[in-house]
Amino acid sequence: MSTSGPNPGEAVKAVRLDSDTLTVDLRDGRTISVPLAWYSRLLHATPEQRARWEVAGGGFGIHWPDIDEDLSTDGLLRGAPAPRYGTPAA
């Protein structure tokens, strides 16, 4: 059985945040934009905390050290919002 690793083109190139949106540019030229509301820690962080990010996970993740938030390009490409804890399942 073989498993494939991440596609090198899916590595993080750049990250931008505004008051409503997280935008991630990938090395292969694609851009992912998702609602900031999907990630509560980012939504409630200060602009300074949002601006302080670093590439993690071998190039396939983003880490915000000030708020202890980690996202992966795989999760972003799948459209996976952060789990909502304490909310009853539908």
C-alpha cells in the first residue's frame, strides 16, 4: 500500500488576513480564500497577532504563535472549518 505525500505545489507561499477573510497563496499559483469566521482564534485575534504568522509543517502549514493556532493547506483545500466545541451536533 502506498500513500502519497503532500503535493509540493501546495506549500504556503504567502498569507493575508483582513477583518473577514484568510487568504493563502500556494506555490503552484492557486489562492485559497476562506471566511475568518471559520477560525474563532483568528477572528478574535488582534491585527498584530494575525500578522505574526510563520510557515510550519514542512511548508504545508501556518502557525500563529501568539494565539496558538495551526492550519494546514490540506485542511484549507478541503474547506474544513475549525471544529466548534460545545455546540450540539446537528
